[in-house]
Amino acid sequence: MPATEKLAISLPKDLIEKLRRAREEGRIESVSGHIADLLRREDDWLDARATLDRIYESCPEPEAEHYAWARRALGAGPGSGPGGPAGTPAGAGPGERPPGTPGSAGSGGRPPGTPAKPAA
């Protein structure tokens, strides 16, 4: 086991309660151990973020139709789900895919810009 050193830190009360509740419910073994695990994982998250940034650099920006699909799928924004005007439905049924993705409505199962294959 690595050498440890005691450190006193100040946290907002709501976070302290959250940590204590997690320990009492058995979701974490100890507050110190949980914080140490989170700090160890920070590098993994930074690496993942850097990877995603590299991927997204080569992708085009999402278009309005993609944002609209996401709002419907998540039930967020005007006219979506129970929070929308007069409880309008979210509009993104189970399995609905983003515009332009294989199998999405209007794509014929093809990525955007991919011509349809002639019928064989």
C-alpha cells in the first residue's frame, strides 16, 4: 500500500453529505479512498477527452437537424416531451437514429452524401 498522508480539505456541505451518504449506503468504502480513486481517474478522463477532441477535429460540425433530433431524443427544448407545450410527445421513438446515420429516416440506411445503389 502506498504511503499516505493526512490532508484536511474544505468542501461545500452538499458534497460532504453526498460523500457520507455514499459511504453509509456502501457505494464507497471510504471518503478518502473515493477521492483518491477520482483523482487517479482524472488522467484517464483527460486522455479520453483528448481522444474525442482529435476525433471531432476531423468531423464536420453538427447541423441544425442533428440538434433538433437530439432535443427530441432527450425530451429537451420547446415542443418536446412532458415539459413541452401542452405535453407534446418527444417525437424520438425507441431506436430512432440521428439524421444521416445508417437506418435513420430519410437516409435510406446510408450516411449523408452516399448515393443510393442501383437495384440489383
